[in-house]
Amino acid sequence: MIVPKILIVDDERELVESCARFLGMASYNCLRAFGRADALKMIDSHQPDLVLTDLHLPDGNGIEVIRHARTRLPETPVIMMTAYHSPEALSAANEAGVTGYLRKPFAMAELGQTVEAALAALCLGGPL
Amino acid sequence: MTRIREKESDFAAIARWATALYLAIGVAWVAVSEWLLPSAAMRQSVINRSGFVAATAVTLYLVTTEYGRRMKRLKGELEEAVVEARAYFQSAQWGIVSVRETGEIRAVNPKACEMFGYSDSEMIGQSIEMLIPERMRIRHVAHRANYAAEPRNRPMGIGMDLIGRRKDGAEFPIEVSLNQLHVSGEPVVSAFISDITERLKLEREARRGETLTALGAVAAGVAHELNNPLAVVSSRVELMLQAGAKELSPQMREDLEVVHRNARRASRIASELLNSARQRRPERRPVNLAELVDETLLLFREQMRRDGISVTTAFPAGLAPVLGDRSALAQVLINLLTNARDAIAKNGGAVRITGSAPTDRPDFARLRIEDSGPGIPAEARERIFDVFFTTKANGTGLGLWLCRRIVLEHQGNIEVESEPGRGAAFTITLPAAGDHTDAPHGHGEAGGAKIPAPPERG
């Protein structure tokens, strides 16, 4: 059984933990990054099957995380999680190749559905 | 004017009579000389002199008639200038009050009469201080003395709020420009007065709009900062509810659900705030109010029908479209209709939406939404557009605040009327689109690049 690896990027550690625990309950393998640099490193070293990223990161922009993931792992869906996006940020995210949105605040159930849908689109499917 | 013409004819007659008299006396003198003087040489000298008299008489006549003609032309020009000046004076958009050094009013124009509510005969001969509130009169006399000492053409009272007083005692803000001139050697000051009530009102509204925008930005910042901690709270509660489902007592489960529901509610307030403070580049297109109302009502009709609420609309044919941002105006309507529906609740009632062209503001269109709900008490009415003010148990206090913001951004205004027990009416006045008659329907086809929006959640 392949367990998809999900990288969660947000500087709000406790929220990352919530998401990781929720997705962990659904048997996904979750990786955590709390900043841009962390995220880029983990994309290179772990090659996640899905990336969830905030747009506002303390050491840079989530757009760079999206761009990096799309370049290195063209198959990997990237979902941005954000509370507020200016039209400019939104179009930048689109250009960088973001595949989905999770609008904060989201319920854990929404997170689960979005992740499953993204992975299903990739024909990886969720774990049984 | 008639006096000038009389004087002019007097002058011509005098010139003619003086020349005739001079000639008569000269000729008589020659005749008398001939009769008195025996010597031919002397007579010759007299003839010479009478020739001189005749020549000077002709010259005098020519010069005086030419002078008369020129005077006549000048007088004509002067007359025209007087007519023109009088027309300016009569029809000026400023109130003009001309004052002697003593402060006595010597002339006023119709605009000044209209502004202050007096007839001209009530003002002329009176002191200028009659047009100033009593508490300011003494100060004004001093100002007047200062001005007389150093008269310049200048705006009056720079940095001061000038106030005029009407006959009925009402006071109003004014702006005054002073000009000194001399009439028949007497110094006279003309005060050009504008009533700036309307301008100050617009300025106040613009300032209020700016304050609201700034406040919106602060609120958005706060909302953004609140969102993450709230997301942490609700996500952890969800985890507890899900992971610990078996270990939780029914009471704990209920408590957690309350915590979760309220964390979500706080999140909703925060995201609504963010939404409302979103800096969008607003569109300005003609929006047909009747169409906008019809479309928006589609969202409400079914539920209103279930709740026993009847909805009627009335729009006069040919009502000018307003110039605005269609989606923002739809938001205003949605918020107002939501309030109307909530006010009437499930007891049944009526909502009436009417459009009209205000007679007092020809370049505007007006929309009125009336409901038959319980009405709004006076103390709530004053604060109803304030941010976070709500009378609903589950309200966010953002709906009407946002309505007001949107309407102000459109250079319009929104007002509420209500009597407890007799429903409420909201009236929105928006600038009409004028000549912008391209895109009569234009919904959904916003110009510029389309940016996919994230799915709405709520």
C-alpha cells in the first residue's frame, strides 16, 4: 500500500499540528514545515505527493514554495491555504501553478475532502 | 441711465447756444465798430478782428460738437458697462453685499437676499452686523476696523469658520471674499458671500468615508491575525470530537460542540470583515436598479414565500440607471433584504421596494426598501450603521456598516427611517449614470483579467 506523503507548510505550528494529526488519523504520512526555507528543503529531500502551503510565511512568500514544488515535482498538486488573498496574490499563485485552494478558516472535514479530491485527480487515490 | 442721456443732450445744446451767442456778439461788435469808427484803417482792423471772431466761432463749434460726439460714444460704452455690471450683480451666484466704511449696507444683490432671507429694502441702510450671529457681532466690528486700516482684496477670515445669520435666526457656514473700491470718492467694501453648507456636508461625508476605509483596513488586519488562532481552536476541538468520540461524556461532547460553534462563528466574523475590507478596484458601469432588484430577489423569493412575506416592487419606466459596481450594489441589496426578512421573521409581512428619481437631486436615482417588521428603536437607529453594532442575536454587525461603506464609495447616501411598531425604511440615493448608456445589462462581464476565485465557504 502506498501511503501518500503530504507536506504541510504554515508558520502557525499548532495549526500545522492539527492538520497533520487529522490527516494522520486518515493514515496519510504528514511532513511539517514552518517556513519557506524548510519547505523548499523538504520538497527536495522528501518529494511529497501533495503540498499544502500558506501564502504568508515568516521568511518569504508561499508563492515561491508553490513555484519550487511545481518545478521539482510537476505531478504533485499544490494547495494553498490562506485567509485573505489580494487579486494580485491570487493571480501570482495561479501563475505559479497552484492546483487548489483552502480558504481559512476551514474545517478539518474540508481539509480531508480537498486532499482526497486532489490525490484522486492524480490517480493516486487515498489510503484504504 | 436716463440721467446720462439728459446730461448728454444738455451738453450738445449748450455747445450750440454758446457758439451762436459768441457769433452774435462778435458780429454785433463788428457792426457797432463800423458805426462808431470813422477811419477806414480802423474799420479795416475791425473787419480783420471780426474775421478772427468768425473763425474762432467756427473752430469752437467744430471742437465742441466733436467733443460732444465723443462724449456721446463714451457715455454709450459706459451705459453698456453699467448694464453688464448690473446683470452680473443681479445674477451672481455669490451673495454680494456692498458696505460703507461705517458698516452701513449700501447695496445687496438678489442672491444675498435669498441667502439671508431679507428683502433688499430690509437690508439697505442697516448695519452689516445684522447678517452675523449676535455672539460674533462685536468681534466683527473689530475685524471691520482692521480691514478699513489695511484694505486688500482677499478672502475673509482665513482659518476661521465664518457664519451667517438668516432673518429667521438660522445660522449657516459661509465663505467671504472682500474687495475694496471707491464709489464717488467714498471707500466701499464689497463682500462676495457663498453659502458652503452643502460643500461642508460633502467634505464631512468624504472624511467619514476615508475614516471608514482606514477603519476597514485596521479591522482587516485584526481579522487576519484572529483567523489563525481561531483556526487552531476549532481544528483542535474537531480533533477531540472525532478522535475522542468514545471517551467523551455527553455533557463534554455538548460543551465541545458549543466551543466549536462559537470558534467558527468568530472565524466567520473575521472572514466577513476581511471580505468587506478587501481592496478591490471598483467598477463604474450603468446599473439598472429594477434589474438588479429582480436578480437579487431570486435569492430571497422562495424563503420569503415560505415565511409568508410578500414582496412588491415598483419602478417608474425610464428611471435612469445608476453608475456603480454591480456586485457591490447587489451586496447592499442582499444585506438590506436579509435584514428586512429577519425583522419580519416568520410571522409574515410585506417588503416593498421602490425606485424613484428624486426631485431635489436631478442627477440621482433613489431606491427605497420598506419592511413591515417591528421597526427600529430610536437609540438603535442612531448606531445602526456603526461597525459591529447589531440587534440580532447572531448578527455580525457588519451588514449595514458595509452597506453604508459601499454607498459612500459610490458618492451616494443611505438613510433609515423607522417608527417602532411601524416597520423600517432604508433609502439609498446613488448618482445616475448620465450619458454612460453603453452596457445596459453588463452583469458578469467585468473588464480586465478574470481571476478564478476560491470556492465560497460559509
